[in-house]
Amino acid sequence: MLVLDLPDNTYGVLVENDKDARSLLWLVNEIGEDRLITSVEKYNKRYPDSQPFVSTVLKWYRLKVPVSVYSDRQGSST
């Protein structure tokens, strides 16, 4: 199922800016909400007073967000 908006709790992941929000939204659509929630819960058991950065979660899954996720320009030709 395609996720279009992040929940208020951002799945327990630290989101500091628009780039983080776009990256997390892309990530949740790649791996699924259940996998993301499970991963963050495991992290919280080990580090109960902190939230993982979006970049940390991306590293767990060895994923790299495509530039098109951040770019406002679609189909630029130069």
C-alpha cells in the first residue's frame, strides 16, 4: 500500500527537515511500514531515550534515496 503522508510520530524516526521527511516517506514506501516499525522498535530497546536518524535507517537497509526524491525539477534538460 502506498503511503502518501507521514504520521505525526514519524514512525519513531528523527525528522529534522523537509529532506528527512521526503527520505523517510520514500523509505517507508520501499520497505513497508511494518518493517520500519519493527526496526525502530529494536533500536529503541537498545537506545530507549533516542530516535534513529533517517540516514541511520537507510544504512540498515543499505538503501540510497534517489536524487529525484529531493529535486523539485522534473525532467530538466541541460
